[in-house]
Amino acid sequence: MGHGEALDILAKKVDTPYFAILDADATFLIRNWDRILISELDSNCKVIGTQAQLNQKRKPIDFPLMFAILFETQAFRDLDIQFKPPSRAEALKGRDTGYQLREKYKAANKTGKLLYHIYSIKKKDSPFHGIACTEYKLDGYDQIIASHFWRGASSVMSENISQDNRLFIKTRKIPILGGRLITMIRRMQKKKWLRQCKKIVDEQFV
């Protein structure tokens, strides 16, 4: 709730033709990402951003979501969009931060373009293979546009890592130590993700 409310306050202060929102656990990776995304907007398409997880039942996968997203400011203002969920109960049902985006853009006959969701952890040709994160790509570009770390030290993360590395099977069920091991895994994974993100960016500036 606080995240959405903060975004509502900040969005009103924007004084540029475009603005972007980026989660703390997400990053753009391609050089000149802002120019690339802006060039994808046109008279009909007014927003471009990341797709929800494909197995996510509570959020639409056909419209940009809030992990990494760029808006044309005037269109956003004209639609009078609110980021803050109506209530915590509604947020749990899927009306999370930015819940109005899809319905308001669609109602105004405006479209949004997707950065397509790809599970990196099991993709052997990905630089993020074995790391608990998502990568996002855009039609027409070979490079990874953005990446999003799976921040939750959850059973989903531990199961995904376990299936690949065969080291922490059923980690969360281990008495007393389970939670600590998951936390340790998460920290290790985050460090690997940060190192890989930095490497991808640095290589573009050699």
C-alpha cells in the first residue's frame, strides 16, 4: 500500500515527456534502454514494460506490469491512473500496485507493449542460468533488455534452485535449519545476480 501511495505522489511531480518506474530488485541491462523503449511508443502505444510471470493467475500477462516500465507522461496523466491498491484485501486478490493500468489504457483504446518474460534459471544458454531471476526481451533485439530478481526467500525459489543444483531438496521442511538455509540461498543467489548484471552492463562499455 505504501509503495503505491509513494508512486502516486511522485508521478504527479514528473515534468518530462516520459518517465520510468523500476523495482528495487529489477534493472535495465541494455545500453540506451531509454531510447530503445521510447522508440517503441507511437500514437496508439503509450506504455512499454515487463510482462507478469506466465504462471501468475492473479495478474494479466497481456499488458505491461510494474517491475520495469516506461510511460508517455501525457497519456498517463490524461487517464488519471492511481497506483495505490484500493485496499490490502483487494491487493491480495490481484489488484496490486498499478492495478488500473490495463483497464484504463484499454478503455481509452490505447495499447501497451511487452518486454517478454523468460525464466532464466532453467535456460541453459542464458547468462543467468541457475540464478533465481527472470529476464525480459523485446522483439527485434537479441540482448536481454531487463532482469528481475526473485526477491522472496520462498518455497518456490528454494524448489527451483533445488531442481537445478540438487543440493537443497525440500529445504524449507528441514526443522530449525530450513529457514536459515533458504535465507542463505537467497543471499548467494542475489550476489550472483548482481555480479552477472554488472558484467552484462560493463561489457557494453568496453
